[in-house]
Amino acid sequence: MSEQLQWINEAWMQVTKKVNRTSKRIGANFPHASENGKYILEEPYWWTAGFWPGLLWQVYRDTKDDSLRQLAEKCEEKLDSVQHDYYRLDHDMGFMWTLTSVAHYKLLGNEDSKRRALLAANLLMGRFNVNGNYIRAWNPWTEGEDNSGVAIIDCLMNLPLLYWASEVTGDPRFKNAAKKHADTVLKYFIRNDGGVHHIIRFDPESGEMLEAMGGQGNGRDSAWSRGTAWAIYGLTLSYHYTGEVKYLETAKRVAHFFLSHLPEDFVPDWDFRLPDDVDSPKDSSAGAIAACGLLLLADKVTAAESPIYHRAGEKILQSLYKNYGDWEGSEEGLILHATSHFPEGKYTDNPLIYGDYYFVEGLARLKGNKDLFW
Ligand code: GLY
């Protein structure tokens, strides 16, 4: 067996062992960050709710372990309450229902899952601002706050739900709204050097761009590494669904920015552009997300370009496995040293469920399973 296949198979074995063990305590719930050895469980309306079931589906696809399938299905059923509680829903419906209902529908053809995912896609469409051509990100976080003009880079990963909805219904409205949002991202979020802004605020009435904001990055002109990773993967997925070369070319530009800022161990700090007096803990989740984007990008570019992206994606995943993986400990969480929200001091050195999810998705891809849940 080649050395390359050996680490991938070994890593997959560790993943299945640990996910099985963790599933006994977590069950059909919604972990987010692991602290003091245990995953903290969130309410199902939190944006991370799709990642644990998504991870269960990734492992189930390979092992056909029915106990994991049942847990993923129960998580999906629990999300029904969120779908009916309209006030809790924001743009992250894409993350939430793609990794639950779309995954379930793609793997097992479940008709209830298709209905749930289409309902989520329709609700996501309802957030589209026709004057600004963006999908509104959040609802007010505090009483009286007006977020109606806010769009964020992460939303690129919510667009596949809309592309998928057009594919299964034959109705182009979903895809066209997704493309309009992606075009807005090209126009306002991606900087010339390939770095990205996290947040853009628009005038929600006229659609005029008002300001760029730092958000989860260090500042307006810093370079939040996870936002950069969302852009690599999200733009590549927009190319995957539309075939429009502008998305591919921009994904490549953002990928080059990301790769040129990686440290020696291939795992990024939480922000690539920090002044000396700001701490720079790692964000392993940004590495895992970018790796998935790079591996898909490798399949979309020419044969001459492909190895650049494939090798980079593989190196990131290998480093995450060897240097960041927690395989023998009794701690919950697969990949250590992720940062959720540095400016708010939230989980700055923890395993995060999305880091775990994308690590496993990337590994599955390296093992040869290229079918996308997205
Ligand atoms: N979508 C929120 C985050 O990346 O933390």
C-alpha cells in the first residue's frame, strides 16, 4: 500500500472509531464546540445543527452502520420544529438542511427529506433582497437591531441548497437568485489580492453598498482565514452548479491568497493579517474547509493545474490528522485547535463540529468518494 493511501485509511479508521464512541453520548443532538473534553450541545436552531448529522451521514455512507443512520434521521426530524419556528431561521438554512435532508435524499431517496429541503430552499429565497441582489444573513441579534442590509461571505455555502432546489424542481428561480448573490460576492466581497471581507452592509431599500465590516476577522481590512476558506469552497461550488468561469477564476485567486499565507504546518491562524499585539491562535476548521474546496477545485481545473490544488488539500488534511487529531484521548472532538469567534473571545482553542465535519468530508473525498452532499 502506498504511503499516501496508508495515512488516509488509518485516518478513516480512527474517525469511524471515534465517531461511533462519541455517538453513544451525543445521540441525536447538536454539538458545537468541545470544551473540557465534552461537546457542548446547542439548541437545534443554531447554525451548526447540520454538521453532526452530516458527519454521521459521511461515515454511514462508507460503513452502512444503521445506528448512525438512525441518529442522523432523528436529528433531521428534530429540525422540523425549527422550520416551523420561523423567527429562528436565518440564512444558515443552507448549512442546516443540506447536511441533513439533502444528504438523506441523495443517499436514500427519502421523499420527506426532499420536501423538507425544498421548504428550506423556499424560506432561504425569502431572504433575497431584489434591489441589492444579496441574501440577508441574520435576524436582529438584539432588540431593535436592524440587520436587513447585512450579507456575509459564509453565505456562499448556503447557495448549494438553492442550486439543488432548481435541479430537482426544474424551476430556475432558485439558481438565478443564488447566482445573483454570488455575483454580489464577486463585486463587493473579494478584494483584488484574493482576500475577502466577512461582512458587507447594504442599504436594504436602494441596494447600495454602504460599508465593509470586520465581523469575525480582526478588522475591516484583515483576512479572516475561515471566511477565506468559505469563499474557496463556496465559489467552487457555484462553478460546479453553473459552469460560469468567473466563479472558478475567482475561487483560484482566493485559493492562491489562502495558500500563500499558510504557515509551515499548512494549518492557518485565525486571521492572516494581524498586528503584532494581537494573538494568533490557529483555526484548524479553516484548514479543513479550505481543503475540501481545494480538492473540488482540483477536479474542475485543467490537468496541468490540478495537482497544485489537490496536493495542497491533501497536505492540509494530513497535517490536521497527524498534528491536530485527537485519536487516543477520551476528549470529544476529532480536530483540536480551532477558533470560533476570536473578537468575541468565543472558543479560541477548541475542537469545533464544523472543523470535524469538513475534515471527514475531505478524507472521504481522498478515499475516492466524490459525491457531494452540497
Ligand atoms: N458561519 C459562521 C462561522 O463561520 O463562524
